Amino acid sequence: MPLGQSVPSRRTLLATAALLPLAGRPAEAAAATAPKRAQRYYDRAAALAGADPVLKALVKALAPGLTMPEPTPLRPLRTFDDVAVLGNSFIQATALFTAEGIVLVDAMGSPDEAEKIIVPGLRAVGADPAQIKYVVVAHGHADHFGGAQFLADRYGARVMMSRTDWNLIAAERPANAPKRDLEIADGQKLTLGGTTIAFHHTPGHTPGTVSPIFPVHWKGRRHTAMLWGGTNPPAATADKRTSLASVLAFAATMRRAGVEVELNNHGGVDHGLARIEQLRAGTTGAANPFVIGRARAQRFMKVMEVMLRGRIAQDQETAAG
């Protein structure tokens, strides 16, 4: 593996092994043996997705029985004038550049990844890692917070997470957990250098998952973006219902905010890795493939809703025998 890249730990891989699409076969194959009521939801989600590659990827990512391919290096890239993506094919950190510093959403899985991927990645896109002011941890899994304390110690960055997920990692005491710092309240706003980020609690993936909404610019034009904080459905049916409620509530919040840009911290679930490479290659011309428009952004959330309903139905039908 090239210098500056590292492989997630076995613990990280096992904890999140269901995040990316099936290797070598479509998600429909994974759902082929689903009970009839659940299958109707999966079929409806596939119909909603149609030929849209972003929505089709989401259907596959949310289907039951997924496995994860090996992570591969990802060259850092500015996906917007003021946003860069850093990481590997498994997990990505998102850097938002402001006039007064950097807000980093997620910090990968370890101090080593922070030092060898995030730090040089920021320099590669023309940014100074010493300008990281805040590290926002979208949820309390190790692949998202593992490098946070390293960045806090080296650059004085403040680490932000929901109270619920601070409590989660305090109870579990995982390796590389950051020291408890700033708590994110539901609806809280953070303003840095004239850029305001609104944080919304979207529990389900973890009890304290957070999804931000913030402005981005592409070729000088302002757009409104969201970053969904945790995609993989949790194991418990009750937690899947919590995820469903979060999807419905956040879709309404997105509608009110006029969200037209869809981002994710696992680019394998939303065709994000392919879109990064399209931008890198310049095959989209002046368009940015992450600007999907308000209607498609709502359809994205609808597909997620229907797939979660299918997963809940499958749990119920399996439990009923």
C-alpha cells in the first residue's frame, strides 16, 4: 500500500462490515430470500431508485446480508471550493474550509490514519492542518473518532460529539477514544469564519448519531449540503425504528433548509467514490455530481425510508417464523 495510507484495524472492519455494497453480486440477490412483505419494500425502493446510480447504490447498501470489500487508497480531493474529502475507500473524513479555520467531520480510525492520511491529505489540497479548529465526530464508532485525540493534541482542535455518544464510548472505553470535550445538542449551530453549520441528532446507527447541514460553494456558487452521519441499519428492530424516525424527521429538516447536496462519510453507500473520481477526471464538465438537487435529495431519503421499512418487516417476519 502506498505511503500515507493505512488499513483499518480488524476491530473496525468487523464493527462496520455491513456498510458497503456486496462484492461481485447485486443487493437484489441478498434480498432474494426475504419474506414477501419485506421484499415488497425492497422492490419499491428499487423502483424509486430507477436508473439513478446514487439511489441504486443506496438500495444495495441497505439490503440485508452485505459484506465489505478490502479498503483501497483514496487520493484527497477538493469536491467543492471549500470542501475536501480525505481517507480511503472504506471511510472518509470531510474537511470544511472557512475564513477562520477548518471544521473536520470525522477523524478516521486511529492516530496513525490521522497522521498519515488526514494531515498530508489536507496539505495536498492546499490547506494547513494546523488550522483544524473543530473535529466533529458524526457518531461514536472507532472508524470515526480514532484520530480525533491526535488532532486535538497536535493542533489544539476541539472535539465535538453528541452527549449520548460521548456516554457510549465512555461506557465501552474503546481504544483511541478522545477525551470528553464539547457536546453537540440537537439543532445546535456552530459558526466559524462566517460559515454556519447546523447539527441535527439522527439516532439509529448509534444512539447519538449527528448529521450536519452546511453551506458549500462550487465555482463560487453557494449550495446547501447535508452529510448523513450513519447509514448502516442497527441490529435491533427497535433501533431500526429509531433510524426510520430519524430519516423522516431529517428529510423534513432538509426540505426546510433547501438541501441540494448529498454527502456521506462512507462513499461506498451512495456512489460517492465514483463521483469523486468523476470530479477528479473532469468528466462532469462544469457540473458537480454531488449537487443532486432538492427533489433527488428528498428521493434519497425516501429510498432510505422504504429500505428501512423493509428491514423492519424482515425482522418481524423472521421473528414470527
